[in-house]
Amino acid sequence: MQDPLQGAIDAGTLRSRLCPPLATVERHAIVASTMIRAREIAADSGAALPAAVIADRQTHGRGRRGAGWWQSPDSLTVSLVLAAPAASVAPPPTWSLACGVALVETLRDLVPDVVTVVRWPNDVYVGAGKLAGILVETTGTGRVIFGIGVNTAGSAADAPEPLARRVVTIPDLIGRPLDRETLLAGFIPRLLALLAGLDRDPAILPDRYRPLCGLTGCEVTLYVGDRIDRGICRGIAVDGGLLLDTSAGLKHCRAGSLTAAADVWSGAASD
């Protein structure tokens, strides 16, 4: 059995380890952004799906709300192109939350000593440090793109300020990198199964999400445009909205960010 803390990605080997298999697997040493390449695949009506675009390094990755994206080279950067499970102009919150649940469940299997949690709406944290981010987009061609970045290599000490104080990496936590291929082999089938399950019964998401939530019981400040909502997190609703126990009662928040706009890092990513 391959040591889950060692090794590199081989597209052919990864394809053979997945059940169900991906129709297309691209592995690049360097790209501007896996999301850019994934959008090209999504725009091709003849592209074989599901598809994965993996890069050892990307030079112009971006996060949610146009934020800059930093990752150490050889960390996991992957974009998945799938047929959208439902027609939607914009991705429903449940899709990014399902992606976070599948990712955290897989990380907990592979590195059980590291307590990873999901942080609404699209991040994975260990303590106060961000370990992974998720970006979900829909296209006009009926496809959905999941962009996932996990700090499986490197050190937060190499990140630009002020990110060095906000992120964490697997080597920071256990002293060694996490094998990306093994992570993908566990994560991708889990994500596909969860998305299929949600299509049949949306109520399964809160149940899967609840034990992994890093915010439940904590005071939360949510930024929604120019408005600020504060309350105690009570988990998520069936539609993926954040439930906040506020002074005015329980509030169902379908959109927003836990980071103030002024604190969003917009510097060049991975240059």
C-alpha cells in the first residue's frame, strides 16, 4: 500500500484508483490556474466528463470574491468539471458545503490526528488556520466546476504577509506532506456520491455537516454587502444557509462572508 504521506501524482495511476473513474484527468507541472483550464473543458460540449485538472503549481489562482490565492508548490490544486446535478444560474450553497464535507471526511481518514473542520461557506480549517479553500462555479453549458486547493505541502512561514498568520499546512502539523494522489483517490468518489445523494435527499447534508462544523456554538460575524449580522452559529439549514441565533431571533443567512472586505488578501497568488 502506498504511504499516504509520500509520492507524486500520476494521471494514469489516479484514474485507475478511482471508482467510478474520471473520464478525463489532466496533470500539469504549471498552469496559470486550474480553473481557467477547467472552464475551457466545460465550454467544450464534446469534452468527456467528469474531468479533473491538476497542477503542481499555479501562478494566478484566485479565491472567492476575487481574493488572491497562495499555495506552496506541490500542494494539491485541482479543478473538477461535472455535469451540473441541477440547473442553476449560480451554485447553491449546498454544493460548496458538500465539497467541504467530503474533503474533511477524507482528511480525517488519512490524517486522523489532525482535527480538520468545515467553515461556512467554503473553507477547511485546523484551529485558526485555513488549510483548504473551495470555489464553485456554474457555466452556461450545464456544467459545474469545483476548484479545490489544499495545503498538503510547504509551510505557512513561506506565505506572504498577512497570510502567514492565517494559513496552515499539513507539514506544519505533522512534519511531512500529504500525498495528493491518495487524497484525491479518497475525496473524489466521496464527493460524487454525496452530490448524488443530495440530489435524491437534500436533508442528508445537515446531518453530515453537523459533526464537522467548526462554528457551531461560536459567535459569528457575517458580512453581507454593507450589512453586518452577528449571532451564535446553530449549524446549517437544508438549503445550505447559515443559521445564526441573533438578538432578534434565529436568522437564516443564505449568503455572506466571515471575512470583512478590507481583510480579503488580493495580492498576486503563487507568483
